[in-house]
Amino acid sequence: GRGRITIHNFSASIDILGPTAARTKMVVNVNPNLQMMPQFVIDFCMKRMCGILLSRLQAAARKVVKDPVKNAHARRMREDVHFYRDWLLPKFKLYCEDLGWQMPKVGAFEIGTDDLRREGMGWIDDRIENGDMQQRQHELAATQQAHSGGDEERSSASPRTHSSYSSVSTKFP
């Protein structure tokens, strides 16, 4: 072998179980570039790597909750207005409303304007009116529907390529 793993595909699916709980499923298609590697060894290694990835994501989320003002990830969330505030947050709010859940507070956005100004981010207005949020959600749905032509990619795996599947339930802070 060459000593390097080739990752052909990596995908994750997150099932929302509650306002603060989710189940993550990851499917990874890799070629370990080794002639004789049993599938159970690949599965074991991939489950460990997926577990480490998820634990690091949870640790990052805990750090955001602990100090949303100075945390670098929380700051980047506030800076990426189009993705987090305008696209992702409205989706979460509508999803919670549809299921009758109370939307949990998002620590990165639940800080005062004085804190924002101190961090040099006074230009961000992170309050979204419900009408604006629903309008953005409907525009997003129409755009996605227009772009989805039903084209699904199908890939064929080489004989030495292995797929591994991992499912982990997590509870967020």
C-alpha cells in the first residue's frame, strides 16, 4: 500500500429527535490502499473516526454555549449572516414550530448589542421578524425546487473500495 486512505465519498444525515437532541448517520466510502484489509477492521476504524468527529463537534458546541461572545466559532457564525441567520436559523425555527417545539436559544446569536460592538460586530442585526423569516423560507423552498431536476448521481465502487456506516445519537447542550 501507499500508506494513505483515499476517501471517495463522505455524507452525513442528521435526524432531529427533539429541540436539543439529534441522531447523526454517516456513510463513508474509502479505499484503504491495502491489499488485504478485512472489512471488520475498516468498519471499526471508521466508527472510531466518526465518533471522534462527532465528539469534537459537540465540544465545539459546548464552547459556543459557554462563551458566545469571545468564542471564535460563535463569531464566525455571526459573521456568516447569509448562511446561519438567513438560511439555517429560519429553517430551524420553522421546523420547531411545525412540530410544536419551543426553539432553544442559539448562544451565538443571544448576545447583547454592547457585546457585539465590543467585538467589532455592531453591524450585525440578528433579530429576524417572523414574517421575514417565513418569506425567506418560502423563497428558499422555491429556489431548491427549481434547481432539483431529479438528477441523482450514482457512483460505482471499485473492488477494493469499502463503505462504512456509523450511526450515533447525540444530545446537544
